Amino acid sequence: MALDIKSHKKKISGQKPVINLVPLIDIIFCLLIFLVVTSSFGETSSDETAVSDSSGTGKPNVTDTSGSQEYYLIPVHNLKTVTVNGQDMSHLIKNGGIGVHSRVIDEGEIITKSGTIVITTPPGMSPEMAVKSPQ
């Protein structure tokens, strides 16, 4: 059986193409659901813009320490160790965070790595005074 292409071309030449929007919307919606479900979302906060690599400074913005508090909570995902001037202070970790003195935040250095915080205090501040367990 031979295909009659000429008669088929004559038949469809005068017709306008018809696009049914309902299946098109269904397919786009399914693609959107697939993309949302398969995407991975990580925990981030607006204060930590440099945490996308393996290390970053854990210092909050200056406006974050402008309150009247003496200690500020620094939460780190999967926090296991805290070192202050080379001294291990991991026993003060509670619920994945540690309280850091405002003077350390302003004048010292705080480096966060995966599950670790390394703190260098300003001159004259002891490691015991620099951090404390959150309440």
C-alpha cells in the first residue's frame, strides 16, 4: 500500500494549526514539580555569604552586634569542635552552637570550617571568657 502524500498535503494546507493549552500546562506543571523535588536546598543564612566554599569567616555584620548582649550565639551546622587560641573548648557546644563574646566578634578572628570553629581572641582575653555554653 502506497502513501498518498500529495492528497494529505492538500488536505492540511488550508487548516490552521490548533494548540491545545491544557496538555501544555500539564506538562509544564509536571516539569516544574520535577525540578523542585529533585533540587537540593542547603541551609544558609543571610549573614553567611562566604560559606559556599569549604571555609569562611563566621563574623556577623556589624549591625548584628550592635545590641546590648555580651555574648552572641553562633550556630554552625554539624558543629563538633571549637578551638580558642589553640585550646579545645568543645565541651561548651550546645545544640550545634556556641556563645561568643561580643569583643571577640568585633576585635578577634572567627573561622568556620565544616563542623569546626577556630577562634583567635583579642589581646588580654582568656579562652574561658571568649566563649560560653548557650542557655
